[in-house]
Amino acid sequence: MRTRIAFSLFIFIILSERNSMAMAQNTSTIQVNVGVILDLDTWNGKMGFSCINMALSDFYASNPHYRTRLVLNSRDSKSDVVGAAAAALDLIKNIEVQAIIGPQNSMQANFVIDLGDKARVPIISFSATSPSLSSHGSSYFFQVTQNDSSQVNAISAIVQTYRWREVVPIYADNAYGKGIIPFLVDALQNVDAHVPYRSVISPLATDDEIGEELYKLMTMQTRVFIVHMSTKLGYRLFNRAREIGMMSEGYVWITTNGITDSLCSLKRSVLDSMHGVLGVKTYFQETKELENFTIRWERKFQENNQVISNAELTVIGLWAYDAASALAMAVEKAGTTNFYFQKTNASSNLTELEAIGISQNGPKLHEALMGIKFKGLAGDFNFVNGQSQYSTFKVINVNGNGERLVAFWTPENGLSRKLNSGNTSAYFSSKENVGPVIWPGDSSSVPKGWEIPTNGKKLKIGVPMKNGFTEFVKVTYDPSCNRTQVTGYCIDVFNAVMKTLPYSVSYEFIPFANSSGGSAGSYNDLVYQVYLKNFDAVVGDITITANRSNFVDFTLPYTESGVSLVVPIVDNGTRNAWIFLKPLSRDLWITSGCFFVFIGFVVWVLEHRINDDFRGPPAHQIGTSLWYSFSTMVFAQREIVVSNLARFVMIIWVFVVLILTQSYTASLTSLLTVQQLQPTVTDINQLIKNGEYVGYQGGSFILPILKKMNFDETKLKVYDTAEECDILLSKGSANGGIAGAIFEIPYMKLFLGQYCSKYTMVESIYNIDGFGFVFPVGSPLVSDVSRAVLKVTEGEKMKNIENAWLGKQNNCIDSKNKVSSESLSLASFWGLFLIAGVASLSALIISLSMFLYKEREQIWIPNHSEGSIWRRIHDTLRIFDKKNLSFHIFRKRELQEKSHIDSDHVISASEASSNTKYLQSPSSYTTDPETPFACLGTLGTSPGE
């Protein structure tokens, strides 16, 4: 019994000491007033305030030694901007709070930020996300939440992945809604996406007003919408969209994190209306600490808010928790002094705003907040220029079960199925980087992002009114049925292209005509109507030019490109006695003659010492050499060459002569039998220099080109039809007509098809891209129609259309083939002459080298020491003039002669004398008295000669 009493007394003493220590500790802490401005009647307001309280409770429980304690002074702004401003003014002036957590939205924060900056009181917001808030330049404003602009690149990556080219943002008409738009448009432009329209909805709009705006969107082509507004307004928008049928197949809806982050708190009926929506959601890592806190928060929140069931914590609550923790750390770090305001000099004339004091602890608290870094519930917490650095997002797909993860997005890796996957295609996203998506209407096929409007409206296709060249476009009016019919080559091509598209497009052709039925303007005026939205497209013989592309988009061209000069052709085929000289040019005649002489000389050198046909008197040898060379033209040479080198030279030369004679025969035949048509002008500069008149098609873009080429505008004449152009060209420039006509390639083909016997194209003077179809800038039809153009132009359909409308050009021989070629020139044959020349010189050098080597003893060892170089040359020529009796032909004759002497035993003196010219002793040489070198002397001749 005594033991129990003693033990109880011991416990009492210990507890008393602990209470005394706690009381002492409490008396030593400093109470720091902090303001909280939230819309306490809203879900985010209640959740945020609950998380703030739990954050301070958890923080001081784990840090009981801290000397400061935050005391919350809450104010309900009641979703009102003025209420938030009044609450902030009251907290700063009357309570003298050291910091304010809140306000809840961006509109409220605009004015509160200025108050905090004036009083040097930090404003810490965990739910105001507008990028425009940073434009205040206040150093006392801190955004714990993600800035809305941080998610625009994630949204543009989604648009790029699915290759959508037009996007319509739908946003609230307030600071929150408008703040993201400039950043969003820039991000979309970086991925070649166009924003044709911006849908603005008032936060106070009724369901009927929302429906009216949605009906307007249904009449447009774009089917990709980005929704950025408050959660409450967004839910109403999607409910109305489902009611009018805009949550069906073909539509694309993308929500920003303002809506997506709160999906877990939505009712099942609201989720059903958002089925198929893609959303960008803030990512935070799920940790054990977060899991424990979530369980405690749900239990605590349910105790304080029993009327709310199934409450789920969102990232807004996590940011509120981290914001309160960061502020508690910063207040302790800033110190425990100067928790007062410096009052403004009292005056009855001061307004409430002017009368607020300046916090003396504000600069220290600001510096402390900038240095706070810790691991919070939402991730790593730190400020850079007053902005927290959260940058990772999830892309989710809303379905019947809530949401499904599609991809992650980070600035480093872009879209990827797994976080930190190492994907390097941050700015070139592909479908491989995202998971499967169920689109509105339970479709698994990716919507193309645009549709023809569902209000029964047809595309208005403008067509030109033409007086000439109606093969391209022809507009006829049938008064019996009050109907306009449009036909032609361009029309048929367009119809074929539209049928190739994988979807149906309704359209109608509308002539660009005035009240009298004539053309309402030039082709540039017609193209500009698309820019003015009077036409949805233009079809016709519209040329793609750089100037026009500034206002409209063109498809790929479906015709050949270029601008050419067409001039008359005349027959210059006059017959005269000297026409046989015309096939070859002068330089070719001279070169051929020189080579005939040169080849004759080479053959003489190679054959002179071993062939009797090339010996004799000088005149005889010259004649024989020239005769032999020139006779190769008709292959009538009688002389036989016995040297292998001479035979090699003749093989090459006969081949050259064969080519020359065949070419000459063909050219002469053409000159004598084919009509010789020549253009009157071969160069457009010749027309400019001579001041000739030139024609161009009316209404086309060619006039500025001609002015740029320095044509005198008074020398330019307009024609509208092919017949009118023919008349002007026939008259000629001197008789009131024109010397040449400027055509685009398609018109030129059609014109020459009708008048190929009279005119020809001489040169291309300008490069263009041909005819194309015209659409508004950024039209989603352009890419699909361009691909369809390629399919049509590469197939048989295009040939059939050309034969149907432009077939006349195929019924006439191309006029270019009637224009005779010029005389054959040396440029076409210099290779042959080079081969013949090299072969001849090579044979000549080899022969002379062999001669000099064989006779080296007689040539290089002089008989007289006093002999000069001229004497040596004289001896060399004299030796060269002698027969080479060692050659096999002469040796064969010698053997035959000896055989004849042995058989007859008697030879008359006259017969012996006559035979000496055929038979010589092996060791002797003879000099023919009639050879070219006989004048050099008879030194070394045999007595018989």
C-alpha cells in the first residue's frame, strides 16, 4: 500500500514538472500574426484552409523548440474581388499580419499583390495560377502553385503528336482565362498549329449563352478545342456540349490542369459528360508520407465537414500544406524582432490605403522565403524569382472509370509513356510516345481535327470568268433552267482530286462575275476574295506566286511550271549551188582538210623507205600521198601500205572518215529534203533591244515580270484569246501586231497545239510553280488536297483529263522538230580528230626513233670532225631517202632474182641494167636521181647507179 502511494506521488511529480516546463516554453514563444484569405464556401477554399491548419500543427509538433508560432487570422473573400481586397486591407492595417496566405484566384490576387508590395507584406498564393500576376514585378508575391504558362508546351506537344493544324481555345473572360492565351498561341505556332478563332465565355454566362457559343463552333471546320476556365464553369460547358452533340466522334477536347486536377472530386454524371477528354494534370510523386497524410486529412476533414462525403485531396491542398510549412520556416529564420509596422504620419486627409503602415520585418521575411528549400508533399520546394519550380505533367484520358494515364511530359524529354524514360524527341513528338486514347464517341481512331461544318453549308469555290483559253475554265449560263455550269480542265482535275479524299466534301462553284456577267476583277482580285472570306477556295488556272502566298495557301501544283517566249517561224531553206558546203561548219571543213594532208604526210614518212608506190620524183610522191589520203573518203585508194604502223594509222583514219562522211550525208539529205523553219527571234533581250512589241495574256501576273525585265510598257499589248494572239503575231511588230508572245507553259502548250506550223517556243524566261488550288491560310484541307493532287497527277486519270481538254496539242507535230539544226561543227568531232592525231603522231615518233637507232653509226659518228649540225641533218635526210633493203619485201625480191640468174646463166647487158632498180647488194644503197633529196649529192651510191 505504501509502495503504491510512493509510486503515485512519483508520477505526479514528474507530470507536474513536465507541465511546468511546457508552460514555461509556451510563455517563451512569440505569436506571429498571419492572414489567410480564401473563399471558404468553395471546395478548394475549405480543403486549402484544412491543409494549412494541419501543416502548422504537424510543423510545430516536429519542431517544438522553435520560438515562433504562426497565428492564423482567416478572412472569407466570398468569391469576390472587392471582398478579397477589403480582407487584405483589414489584415494589414488592423491586425498587422506579417504575411498573407492567399487569395484563392488570380482576379483577387491582382489587387492584393499591390497592397502587399506597398506594405512589404509577403503574399503567398497556392491557387492563383495566371501568368499575368508575375507582370506586377512585385518582389513580395510568391506563387507556390504552377504558373499556367508552364503547361502550354505540354499542350502543344499533344497537338504536334496527333498532327492537328487548327486549334480553338475556349477560355473564361477574366484574368485567369486570358492570362494563358498569349503563351498558348506562341507554343502552338511553334508546332505549326493555327488558331483561327478564340472562344471567350463569361464566368457569369447562362447555359443558353454557353450553348449559343458552342453552336457557333459547330459551324466552323476546327474540331480541336482547348478549355481553360474555372472548374465550375468547365463542368457546365461540357454538360452543354454533350447535350448538343459536340462530345461525339470527330471532336477533340483538351483541358488545362485547372479542370483536370479536380477530376477526382467530380460526380459520376459530370465525368460521363467529359468522356474522351484529354487533360493536362499536375504530377506529384506518391510517397509513403503523402499516403499517411491523405488518410489523416480525410479523417480530419470529414470530422469538420460532415455534410461533405467522399472528399478527396487534390494538388491544391498539397500546395497549401507546403506553403504554410515554408512560411513557418521563414518566420523562424527571419528572427523574433521587428514584428511591427511603421505607421504613416497621421492625417485626416489620408485614405485607407495611404494610412497603412510598412512592415519592418518584411524584407527579412522576403529574404528568408527566397532561401527556403525542402522536400514537400507536392515535391521539391524552392522559389526562383518568387515562383515555385514544378514542371512535370501527366496527360490523362477521361473515361467511365475516371481517368487513365496516357503519357508524362517534362521539359527535358517531352512526351513519354514512362517518367524519366530518356526520350530525346522533346520537340518532335510521335504517337509512339503516348498510350492508347478513347476519344469522344468511344472511338479509338485519332480524329483528324477538322470537319466540314455540320450545318449543311457547302464550300463556296470561286472560279474565274474567262474570254479565252476556255479549255481550262469555262462558265456557261443556261437560262432555261437558270443554272450556271462550270467545266474545263482545271474543274475536272479538282473534281478528281476531291473524289480521292478519304472523306466527302460538299462544294459548289461560284463564278467571280459582276452584275453584267463579266469578270469582276483580275486573278489577284479573285485570290484576295479567299483572304476576305468571300470564298472558301478558288479553283482555276491560278498560278502559284510568292505575292499571292502572303494571303492564301496553295496546294501542290498540278501543271508544269514556267513562263516562255513564243515567236513566229519562217522557212529559210533557200536552195543554191553552194548548199553542199552547208552541212559542215567552216572550222570543221578546215580541220578536215588539214588532217587529210597530215595523214598523207604521215603515211609517206612511214612508207617512203619500204614501199615503191611512195617513191619517185617529188611531184609524184606528193601527188601519191595526197591522192591516197583523200581517196579514203570514197575508199578508192589503190596503193597498198606495207608498214604495220601505217596500217594502224589508216585503220583509225578510215574510221574517222566513215563517221564524217555518214554525218555529212545525213545533214545534206536533211537540208535538201526537209522544210527549214527558223524562229524570227531567238532571245528575248533581242526584242527589248530592238524595241519590238510583245504580247501577254490579260488578267495574268506576267505584266510585273515584263516591267522588271525593263520592257517599255508602251510596247506591251494584251491578248485574251488564242485567236487574238495568232492575229497579232501574224501581223508582226511593224504592222500593228507583236513580235513575240509571253505564255505560261500550260497556255503555251495549248496555243502551239493549235498553231504548231506557225510558231515555236524559243526560251523559258521565268520560273514559277504552275497552277494550284487556293485555300485560306492554315486551312486543314491544304495538306489532304495536296496529297490527293499527287495521287491524281501520277495516275491514268490525269492523262485522260489532259487528252479530253488539251488533246489538240498531240495532233500536231512538235514545231521544235521542224526547226533545222545548224551546220555540224568541230565541237561534235574533236574527239575523233584527237584520237587520229595522237595515233598518227605516235606512229611517226616510233618510226623515226627506230630509223635513228638503226642508222645511229652513220648519223651520230661524223665522217669529218669539222662537220656542222647542218651537215649532220643533211646526211640524215640523205640516208632517210635511201631504200631500206633489209626490209623483208626487198630481201624476198633479191632471192627471187638470184634464182632467176642461176636458171638462165646468161643475162643481157640491157636486161641487167633495167633490173638494177629492183635488186641491190645487201651492203649497198642507191639514190634515185628523181627523188626529193637527189640534189643533196650522190655520196654513198653504188657504181651501178
